[in-house]
Amino acid sequence: MTTETVKFRIYRYDPDKDAKPYMQDISVELDSTDRKLLDALTKLKVKDDTITFRRSCREGVCGSDAMNINGKNGLACLTDFRDLKQPIELRPLPGLPVVRDLIVDMTQFFKQYHSIKPYVINDTPPPERERLQSPEDREELNGLYECILCACCSTSCPSFWWNPDKFVGPAGLLAAYRFIADTRDTAINERLDNLEDPYRLFRCHTIMNCVDVCPKGLNPTKAIGKIKDLMVKRAV
Amino acid sequence: MRAALQLSEAGLKTAVLSKVFPTRSHTVAAQGGVSASLGNSEEDHWTWHMYDTVKGSDWLGDQDAIEFMCREAPKVVTELEHYGMPFDRNADGTIYQRPFGGHMSNFGEKPVRRACAAADRTGHAMLHALYQRNVRANTHFFVEWMALDLIRDADGNVQGVIAMEMETSEIVVFQAKATLFATGGAGRIYASSTNAFINTGDGLGMAARAGIPLEDMEFWQFHPTGVAGAGVLITEGVRGEGGILRNSAGERFMERYAPNAKDLASRDVVSRAMVTEINEGRGCGPNKDHVLLDITHLDPEVIMSKLPGIREISIKFAGVDPIKAPIPVVPTCHYQMGGIPTNYHGEVVVDGKPVNGFYAAGECACASVHGANRLGTNSLLDLLVFGKSSANSMIDFIKAQPLELPELATADVERSVARVERLNKQTNGVAVNDARTAMQRTMQAHCGVFRFKDMLAEGVEKILEVEKMVQQTEISDKSSVFNMARIEALELENLIEVAKATMISANARTESRGAHVRDDAPDTPETPNGRDDANWLKHTLWSRDGNRLQYKPVNLQPLTVDTIALKTRSY
């Protein structure tokens, strides 16, 4: 089997022993069967078991291994390391407190997600069978429900960096529209009220970083635009 | 998550411990669907679903639990829809259903549309819907906490768990009136697996160390269609939508192995057919080591709307756009049919009696509804039905308990702390990766799709050697902050319990049944397909203490309908 040496520059910080973060230069031998950045990180961890990152499904559906890869947020498990310029520079997601190495504290991110009431609200008693929904109405949810909460989008958004406590951020707003767009949900007005605020929704300045980095190809900016349209419609 | 919801909505104080954020658990990766005889597209009946499940299990499933699951299915799937699950829809607005392997109408006649689907992201949609509903119910989540051991008192009653907060390495006791394990499977005992890194059988390891036997651990499902080389799952829903398996000659070989169900035969049957094709030289690729899953004949519109995730996986992990070229696939370890012995109320049962305060549901449990082979879509159903039923049992149990918690038994806590201490202090030890690789290679080589008498016997010796390595693992990371090296070492201590249980149970079962097929179990009129009902129609129970094996009878008596009588299995 042919092997190649791949060079990395990795953000390291262990609050237990490091006074401040530093960049570590390290390389690893990879096989021709290795493909993804996560394969490389897994081998790096065999070499140095102190390198710390989250990972689980390794197929891009669990959202664990989001990180900043050569300056751009992405999932390690979906990124081909051969497409990357070396040394491959890995940093934690920007804008959130670093716990250790590539692991960030996502509390603020989830707090914003929870703030939009991410569940169907429908106070009418449910029927015996399923609530009916036409295929066309269901299609409205495509591009919204697939979010994996990896935080690539929100942590690439300057508005979220400046106001993580006030601006819901692209992931949370995508989720907000997912429920607004669901014909089974009866709380549209309440949801719009919840976002009618100079910060929560309107800090989105359509910079579109979120669209650029989403590993699932979703478009939070479009969803945010639709919420803004509904706000306008409601006002007139 | 389903159990937590039931408990929270009943007003109980519920703590969910998870070593990952809840939407990152491996349910998220389920693709094809969840079965329920809703009959939205064609006539269906829960008794047909029950028949298929019993047949799929090769009659090792308990018929009371199977009846309960299939009867409850329409109810729990409807509830899930009410929770907001974004199911695909039929033109009349009802839930979309697709055909799936082994699911037939009218007691095995022809494939039926029973798998309720949200595109090919059913598990993702379900896990998120359940998490979201739990947010609404104010369930308390302890995120990134790893449970270390079960706590039992002198009488064996379960008092809770001892757990470690990953961010700080702080060890804390969670004392509870009732404890439920929904810890998933342990597919990572094998070198090639569709399972996530986190699927390390933590609940099984904890149960085994606490003296609870593990049931039917020799039965592992090899999913027919893992992406060759990468192991990533390609759902059976692809074949449900019309996908065809082809060998190097381009032949639809399943017509020879399962003339009726063809590519939609049960998973064990399809996986064996694929390995047989490869072994007989009809594999594809330069190494003739895989077969092809062909959907190039499907309308690209169907692929884009019903199988978008599969297309993405295929492009990313196989480098193939399935609209244009077939996907290279190979059978890959996928699901553990065995687990912690439970009844259909979700109570953990040892020596015929429930263990007070202890419950299990989902892949870590063995009710047993899957027997020797699980049908596709029955796993998501399993966790809905038994998540709910176990929570209801917990509610009844908790109500009957005194308000005050009993005094905490400390022996298990001390043992657990000692285990972590040993790891922290180990010197001149074995690298975690070396021990884990040795285990995974041993399991893959000695206990795979086809099993051989001599290889199994040798496998038992080898896995006991690996266990010695696991007892001496050493980590160089000594940090107290998010020490993943330590977590991986602790996970390996759980995996090795599962690996031992699997190898030893498989070595002992000298018949072929469902997913367990061995060379020395001949196909005779008395033992068709190598299945020996006279001697082996029974559940295995492996105990960690002395690797002891015991057996218990299969329950052939359903709750309200007639027994589905033993029959030779063919598709």
C-alpha cells in the first residue's frame, strides 16, 4: 500500500497545562485508502493521543466534527484532505469559547436554537390518525429540516460573533422557519413575535457565509429572507 | 429519548445522560424508514407484520414481544407524526410508505409498502423530532457525560449509575428510583462497521460487569450494502425504490437465491448471497471484492426526491454519482440483535424475574423481537415501542416506591472508581489503539458473515488474549479536560465484554440460524438450512463471571393470536 506524509498545523490548548493556545506542527503517514480529514485526525490521535476533537458518525449526519479547516468551517468527515493545501491548518470553530484543542463550548449556540421553540406547536387535539399534509406542503420543509446542528454556519457569521447572546444566528433562524413553514404548526404569529426585535432576526445582513459553509448544502439566508417577508406582510 | 419524553410528560424528574449531544446519537444515521402497518398505499395488517418479523427472526424472536411491537406500531408512528416528524407524504396527505426487505403482505406472499419514510433521512428526522419534543417537555439533559457503571445494592436492586462529566472528568453518582439503558449497539467490535465511533456497547459493558447476563450475542446483522472500503451505510430503501444488486457479469444474482423477494429478501439472506458471489469469483472491481448496487435505471427525479442522502454519500464516499453509475457495496457489520435481556414491558429480566429499578430499550436490549435476524425498519420501531412501554413500566414502579431514596450501596461505586484509577496510573501498558485493533481484527476474521468451527474455537482463545491487553491499556493524555483518550480506553473496556460474549456464544451454538451461519451445521431434512430446532430453539445467556453460558426457552406464545408455527425459511 502506498503511503504519503501529510502536514498539519493544529490549534492546541489544554487549560490544564497550557497558559495560552499555540499552533502545533505535526505530520502523519496516510494510506491510499484514507480519504477524509477525519481519517487523518484519527491517525494523528493514534500518534499523539492528546489531540482532542469531537466525532461520531463519520458520514456527515451527526454534526460532531465541525471545525475550521484552512480558514473555512466544515466537517472533517466530509472533507477530502487531498483537496487541501498543506500544511492543513485546523482550528476550533470561531466565535465560541474553546474547551480544549478543537472542541468548543456550544452552550450559546444551543441556547439560541432552543429560543425559537424548536418543536411543532399545535393546540388542537390530534386526530386518531396522522395529521394530513399535502406533498407540496411537505416539500416546503425540504432544505430546512435536514440541519444537523453542527454550527458551521452560525460560527462563520460575523453578526453571530458580535452578538451571540442576542442574534439567533443562521442555524436557529433556519429552524425557526422550518416550524413557520410547517402546515401542522399553528403558532406563526407567536413565532414572528418572538423574532420581532432589532437583534434576534434583523442582525442578519445577508453576508451569506452561512450558505457558503453549510456541509448539507442548506440555505439559511433564504429562510431568513422568507421570515423577513412574512414580517413585512404582517405589518401591512 | 422516547422513554425520556414519556417520563417527562408524566411529570417525573428525568435526567438523560448522553456522551454526545442528543441529536448526535447514532439513531440519526438510520435512513430507510420505520415500519407500521398503516396501509396507506395498499392493504396491510399488523398480523402480517408480525408474521414477517417472526420469520425474519428465524423463529428465535419471542412472539409475545413481537405481537406487542407490531400491534403498537401504527399508534407510535402516528404519535411521532403528531410530534412533528416530517414524514414524506402521499397525494392524499397520509404518510408515505415504501417496500423494505422481508416485509410482505398476506403472510409472506409479496413485498408490501410498510416502511414510513422521511426521504432517506428517517432516523435524523426522528431523532430531531424526539429531541425537540423533549425540549418542549423540559427534560433535563446531561450532555457529554459518560456513564461508567451500574449501581446495585446487596439484593441486586438497581440504584442508578456512576458517571463522568467529560469536560471536567468529575465523577458523580446519579441515584435514581428507576434507571433505563438506551445505550445502543456495539458495532465497533468489528473492523468494518456501519456504526458510529460512539457505538461501543457501554450499556452492555456496564450490565455485564454488574452481573447481568447478555442474551443472544452471537447474532450480528451484516447489512448487505455498506459502501465498499468506507463502511458507510446505503439504505435498503434503495432496493425498496427499485435498486438491483449485480455481480461482475452484470447478473441480478438475487433471483437465484430468493426467487420471490429477490433483492428485497431478508438482510442475512442477501448478505450471504453477496459473499457467496464474491467467494466464487463473481465480485467486481480490480480485487473482485464487492458487488454493485444499481439504480441507474431509476428516474433521476425519484433519486433526487426519495434518495438524496444516498446520492450525497455515494458521491462523497464512493466517488460515484448513482444516477450515472452503480455503487460498490459489501456486507458490513450493522446491528446487534442480542443485548440486555428484557421483556416487552422493558423490564430487565434475570432468572425469570425483573431486576428492580432496571430497564432497557432499543439496540442495547433484547426483548427479543429481532431473534436471529432483524428486519429493516424494525429497529426504529423497536425504540419507539419499547422506549414508551419501558417508561410506562418505570412510572408504575416509581409510584409504588417510598418517597425517600434508599441508602446508596457503595461497593459498585468503589469498583468503578478503581477502574478509572487503574487506567490513570498504568505504566508499561498497551496502547488503546493496539488493543482495539487486535479485537476488531479478531472479530472480523473469526466471527463474520460465514462462520467456521475451527475459526470460532481459535477466536475464543484470541479474544481472551485481547482481553488481557485491554486490562493493561495505557494513555499518555492525563488531562482532566475533555480527555477523549481516557474515554476511548473506557469504551474499549465495554467493547471487549461484547466481543467476548459474541465469540463465546457463537462458538457454542452449533447450528445455523438467521445471521449465525456455520460450516459444520449441514442442511438436512431434519435441520433445514442448518437450523436445529430440536436442540437450539433457545436463547443464549452469557455471563461475564467465568464466561458461563446458560439457555432459556423461546416464547412461542403470542399475547392474543395463534402461535406462528415453525417453518423452513425461504424468500
